[in-house]
Amino acid sequence: MSSGPKRQSDFLLWKLPRGFFYVAILMTCAALIPPALIIRARSTPRDSRRIHLIQNMDNQPKYKGQQQNILFRDNRAMRQPVPGTVARSQMVGDTHFHLGTVDGSYATTYPSQVTVDMDLLKRGQERFGIYCLPCHGAIGEGDGPVHNRAMMLLNLAPSVSNGTTWVQPKNLREEAIASQSVGQLFFTISNGKNNMAGYAAQIPVADRWAIVAYVQALQVAGDASNESVPGADSLPEHRIVMDEDVTEAEVDEDKEGNGS
Amino acid sequence: MGRYHFVFPRWSNLLLPAIIVFALTAPPYVVFMVAWGFSPKTTDVGYMPTQPVPFSHAVHAGELGIDCRYCHNTVEYTAMAAIPPTQTCMNCHLQVHPDSVKLKPLFESYETGMPVEWIKVHDLPDYAYFNHAAHVNRGVSCVECHGRIDTMEVVHQVEPLSMKWCLDCHREPQPHLRDPDLVTQLEWGWAMTDAERIAEGTKWAEINQLQPSQDCSTCHR
């Protein structure tokens, strides 16, 4: 019977009191909770701001742009200029440059601060692309992506379009606008017209003049003949294929096919 | 009966190895969990607050292709890329979706002059002074810090915006530079290989003579 105790001592681990196993299992499970929470936090977006255990002066009692200040009725930390005052950069002494008017009527020339050259046109092209293209389209024909979207909405049920109304933006190359003076174009960009809002707040003055120059370039380029373009004869022939042309060509091909 | 003699049971020989194993695993576990769990990649990335108006950048910047600067027009001139005023929204939304329930806070703001209280997603600590104009005008695209905003229905933070992350780019900016005229083209460079992208960045670092500062006072002042 001496083998009895020996067998019992074979494997010491099973001699441990059961409590040790429970504690070990619990601790292992508990140790898996933090990584599970971290993986969840890393893999899913969340609505709540992070918990700020250590403040580190991350949020200081001072106001930065567009922050909230409940001392004021509108909760804005940023204040409007006091009525009747003009900020230094917003002085409108020179009406030609700032308003596009000379002696109460639209200016017919560019102001002296603006030099019309290739740099100005390129700047105008870029700014046109940012502020005008969404409605007026890339070459100003009133067919920008916002216009197309609005037209799509008009075809939908009122419950979907939420009362959308839309008037097509002006074709900037039509005669009524091409005949306008630069001052009037500048004034319209600044103050808006009909359904178009004014862009004085969004576009600095010099950039608005650049856009005027680019709009005039579009108007000239749209109706330009080959003779007006230097070296036009030596350019490779390029024909814009319209949908109608394609269908006509296809029809022709079909006819030929039938004939033969 | 004699005095009670406490005798350690045989299983107590197991306690020593158990304690050693615990002592070796617990400290690294705690260190790793703190470093992993309190990393900005865990705490800050993925912050996606619900805004007062469910504005979709995917529709406006992505589908319609409106340039970032149409709304965030201060980005090229000032430190802050401002949230646009209500008027900017109303340029279109006086006519488009004027009866929308989702846009109600916007129309109320337009009538009362009270601001729509937008929640700041990318929020740096108050002791870090980041300048948007300085970066955008030197060819650091919006996408380098904000990710593909033009594909996001709801904006969320994709980069940790930690100090290490800032310094990584200041030390080696080449993979993050481009033509300053293309900073708002978020999809630009998407199809490039790493080598092509770095070559392009190196080119523009030379053209614009960029040597990003790593002084403390560059950001902390």
C-alpha cells in the first residue's frame, strides 16, 4: 500500500486549494477586459469626448477663435466691430478698388491696384474654381454641380426636395453679362444679385478683381475665332464630340452598314 | 495533545514559481496597457461627435466637389480654418431644401443671429499653436491631418494629432508635401507608390525651400 501516497504526490498542482484556481481564472478574465475596451475604442468611432484624467493645461481659461463665452447673449467669444467703426483693413476710402464704382456709377476700368496680366488671370481661374464654379460651372455657362443637383431635386417629390426652388445660374458668357462693365461685375460678385448672395465676406477684394478678369477672359474665349489665337493653325485639330454628333455618326454608320 | 505545529502543505512549494510568474508579467502588462490605452490613437482617434446639423462632407465636398475653401475660406490667411458663418450655408440653402427639418437649426440661426453651436472635432491643447495658413500655403494638404473628409458622412478624427505625430512630419516632411495649388485635392496622390509620393514631396520641399522648424517655441509660445 505504499504506492497510494506516492500517486497522490505525482502532480502537485491538483493539490492546490480550489480557491487558487478561482482567483487565477478571475484574474485572467479581468486582465482581458482592458485590452477588449482598448480594441473597441480603437476600432469604433465614438460620440463622447475623451476622458481627461490629467488636464495638463489642455483647456485653459482663455478664449480662442469661435469659442463660446456665456457672458454675451449670443454666446460668442468673438465680438462684432462696434457699430460705426471700421477695422483697419476694411477701410473703403477708394471706392474704385473696394466697391467697383467711380463717382456713383460702375467703373469701366480696372483700379490702379490691379495689374491685368497672366498671374492675375491664373489667380482668377483658381478663385473662380473655388467660389463660382459650384453654381456657374467650369466655363461659366450656369451648369455647375450645385445647379445639376438642384435640378435633380426639383424632379423629386416635395417631401424629398423639401421645397427646393431653383433658378438656373446666369450663363456668364451671354450678351447681357458680357456687355457689363468691370465695375458692375465686381459689384455683383461683392453684393450678389437676384438669388445669388454677395461674396464680399468670403473673397478678399483683390481676388474679386482677379475673378472679374477671369470672367472677362471666359467671355472673350467663348466666342473667339481661330484668327484671334496666335498659332491656332498649327494646333492639332480638336473637335468636341457632342451627344447629338455621336448619335448622328452612329446612325450614318448603321445606314452604311445597311446599304452594303 | 502537544502544541499545534503549522506545517506548510506540499502545494505551497508552488507559490514561489507562481509569484515569480506574476511579478514578471504584471508590470509589463500594466505598462503596455497604459501606453496602449492612453495613446492618443486610442483616446482621440475616432472622435465623431453628433453635430447640431447632420452636415455631410461626402455630399458637399465629395459628390458636389465644392472646394474646401468655399466654406473654410480663412484657411489661407489665418491660423484658424474657421467654421463658416450661417450666411455661407444660406448662399445655397435659401433655395435648396428650404423646408428641411434637418436644417432647422440653420434657419433659426439665420433668423435670430445666434450661432449654430458646432462641436470642435480636431481640438489641439490650448498650449499648442497650430497655424493653418503656414501649412496650407507651403503645400501640406488638408488630407495629411484630417484624412479623406470628402468621403465622410460625419467628420471624425483619423490622426492622433499628438506631439510625436507633429514632430514626425516636421522631421521628415517629404511624404506629406505637394504642390501648394493642389492642397484641397484630397484624392491627389492616392494612386501613387510610396517612392513616387516621396519624390514629389522632395521636389516641392526644394521648390519652396522648406525646412520645418523643430524648436519648442515653434508650437509652444
